[in-house]
Amino acid sequence: MPTSDQLVFSVEAGIATIRLNRPDVFNSINKPLALALQQHLRACQQDASVRAVLLTGTGKAFCAGQDLAEIVDPNSPGVSEIVEQHYNPIVQLIRELDKPVVAAVNGVAAGAGANLALACDVVVAKESASFIQAFSKIGLIPDSGGTYFLPRLIGMQRAAALMMTGDKVSAQEAVQMGMIYKTFPDETFDNEVVALVVKLATMPTKGLAYTKQLLNASFHNNLEQQLRCEADYQYRAGHTSDYREGVAAFIEKRKPTFTGE
């Protein structure tokens, strides 16, 4: 079973908070933490009371990627097995989760830590945070979906350069190149993140899930296929309780109260 002290998990007011909790090693990921993260992402999917998920870190870092002490352990599986068993399931769970997932990057996000953040639906960061595709520095290739998401976010040239050089990208630069959504000042970061996640948790959850599914589909659909998908999902959205509430609130000139149904 996953070790609970590797990760802090809580659910309150429709928000599930997943906090990586290995601050002494900059929240680098080992097997217990990876399995705990998988477990709690699955729990978020199954818990109808959860309407938004917040992924962040404890201490000075968001996540420094793989714990290299685990890799050099002679009893540890190989690098490719670690990727397949630990990281790939996490990325798939994030993308398949029918709720918005916000990565709140509270410090450095390096290697797999950076790419797990980029797999989330919305990424915000402290102004002092940074992102590093650190794989080339130890002779490895970017994993955890990095070669999939990063070129789609910032273009092939920039993605290739950052992955090959391992150059550090400041949070402000990440916003400018379209890698992340926005930054918040360090001193107001926690409050700004809470406000953002509360907003998402009180919006039409099914509509947001359909939006996420359409964005996922857009990576492989052509225009005709995507238009058909939009029509299909609009039909589904138009039959939700939140749609009826949204229209009624608009007509009655009041703030809607969405239930996620």
C-alpha cells in the first residue's frame, strides 16, 4: 500500500488537495509517492463530491522529478519500468479525470515534475518558480508526457531547445511562451490558488469534463471529427441540470448555483 506520509490528501468543499510531501528531497518521486499519487487520483475520480483537484508541493519545490537514489538502488527496477509503472499511469489518470486538475507550482518543477505539471488542465506558478527539462543533464530523454505536451504548448523549436539544453525557464518566461496559464506573486500565491480552485469547483462540473474530453480528442481528430464531437458533447451538456440552472439564472439576472449535475 502507498505510504501516507509521502503525500498529504484532503477533500473540503468539493476540492481535493494532493500535496507532494517529501520537502527534504524537493518532493522528488519514489515508488511509495508515485503509488500514493495514483491511488488518490483514482479516489478523486470515484468521489462524486470532488469537483476540482489541486496538485501542489510542500516546502520550496513543486517536484524535482525522479528520486535518483531509487534508480541507483540495485533492488530497484530499471528506468523504463519506473516510467511505465509510476509515471505513465499518473499522466493518464490526470488526463482521464473528469474534473479540472490545477497544478500549483510553488517552486522548482524539474524533469518528470515539470511534465506532470504540464499534464494538468491549468498550471499556475509562483513568480519565483521555475521549470527545467533536466533529463539531458543525466543522459535520459524527457518522459511523463513531456515530448507530447510541451511541443503542443510552446512549439517544436522551443520544446526541442529546452529539452536538449536543459535550460531553466522562469515562471514569467513560461507564461510568455504559453507553457503555463499565469503566475501569482509569492506573497499572495496560496490565496490566489485557492480562489482559482474554488471557482472551478463551483462551476458546471460535467460541462468542464466534456470540455476536457474534447481537448483530449483534439490532439488526434481532424476538423470534421472534432466538429462532430463538439455537437455530440453539446447535446450532452444541454441535458445537464447545470445547463438549465445557468439559463434560468441568466434570464432571472442572478448568480447561478451549479451542483455539478
